Amino acid sequence: MRTKKIKWNPFDIANSLLMVLLAILTVFPFYYMLIISIADYADIRKQLIYLIPKSLNFSSYKIVMETSYFLNSFYISVIVTVVGTIVSMLVTIAAAYALSKKGIPGWRPIYTAAIIPLFFSGGLIPYYLTVKAVGMINDISVMIIPTALAPFYLIILKNFFDDLPESLEESAKIDGANDIYILYKIVIPISTPAIATISLFYAVDRWNDYYSAVLFISNQKLYPLQMVLREVLMNFEMLKGSVVGSAIIEQNKNSYVYTQSLKMAIVVVATVPILLVYPFVQKYFNKGIMLGAVKE
């Protein structure tokens, strides 16, 4: 069997080189962060730019994993991400499916009200006062409920449901199925690409969210991982002035802490968990992101 030869023209070569360069620029910061987190302080000082590790030192990761304050924040972030994504998907799927039914009276004003927050905000002070009035200050639910519905994701999912064949629902209704049964037994199973993609978006948003904690959480036991990471990156140069630094010093009194390596180790630990989610939804991602994105 003869193999087909690939002809390369100057544009293809230049385009490929550009893509390789962009890939390197994308991956290099994470690579540098990783090698700094496992490097010896003495080796880093010997090189102007530390690119190839000569020795491995996992003491920074050991310190991070043994710090109870950090582990508690990791646990909080996992709860917020898992529960928050589930709540957001339940609300978004239900709202998108209801709004896709043009026969429902008043659907257009409701849909308009849902997309207004994309263009206008009620303001930070009213937002804070509303959250305070319902008693969510210093409560883990404040990182889940107020942001349960994202209008942009609602629009994408609604448009996807609009494109589903009406004959599927009509045949189910002839057999006696109601709307709830149709949604969970027919619509959701055939909407897996879109639902998986939106779920990934919600999970990333939840995992990376620190703004809600900055506004509404003062109890350090409820700090999510990204809040701890923010404090580390901003205040760790003076360990004793940082809550995280004080906890690390208290639990590692007899060991030297190289702050740069420790900072990079915390960033890696905060980044890797959400990266591990991507391979499981990659097969849905390319298809799901386009479906429902071009129809109003």
C-alpha cells in the first residue's frame, strides 16, 4: 500500500512553527512552576534561569500536605466545586429547558430578565446587603447559591435545547410522558456533549473562585484553596504576616522553608486537580462548545 506524501508549502511550515512556539509559550510557565517547586535552593542560586533540574526535592510538597490549614482549604474547595457544579447544572438545565418551550406564557420577559445581568450589574453594595440579609455571611453556601446560574451558560444550553427535534418530545407525550420525564429520560441523555461542556465550565469557575470568599468570608476555616493561594502569593514574602505562613512555620519549626519553592508547590497543588478533569470530558468538549452557540 502506497503512502500519500504530505506536501509542505512555506505557509504550512510557518504556521506549524508558529503553533509550536505558541504551545511552548503556553506550557513553559507551568513547567517552570513545577521545576521550581521541586528544586533545591542551592541549585536555583547557581543558575540565572533554572530550566533543567539537577536534583529533586519534594520537601515543599511535604510541608504543604502536612499543613492542616492548607488541607482544610482544599477540602472546602472540593465541596464548593462538586456541590456548586451540581446545583448550577440542575438550575441551568431546568431553566434552559423551560425557556426553550416557546408556548409557555411569559417566557420572553423571563428570558430577557435572565440575560440582563450579562450587560448590567446591580452593584456591589446591593449585592452584599442582599447576601447579608439572607444570612449567608461566613457560610459556605455563599460560594454556591448566589452564583448558581450563569446567564451565558443558560443561553448556550437553551439554544441547544431549541435545536432538538420536536418529534422526540411529541412521540413521548403521545405515550403519556410528562415534561419532567421527557427532560430526564430523553433530553438529558441526548444532550451529553453540551451538558458535559457546561459542567466543565461551572467546575472551573467554582474551583477558581476566590472573589466570593474575599467579599463574604472572614472565618479562616472557610477559606477556599484559591483564597489561600491568593494570600500566599501576596503576603508570603513575610511569612509571619501571613495566616498560611504562620501555620507553616508553626508546623515546621525545625525545617528551613524556601518561600519561592513553597509558593510554586502550592500553585501546582491548586492547579493539578482541575486539570485532571479535562481528559474525562475532552471527547465532548469540541462538539459541545459549538452546539447552541450560533443561534439566538
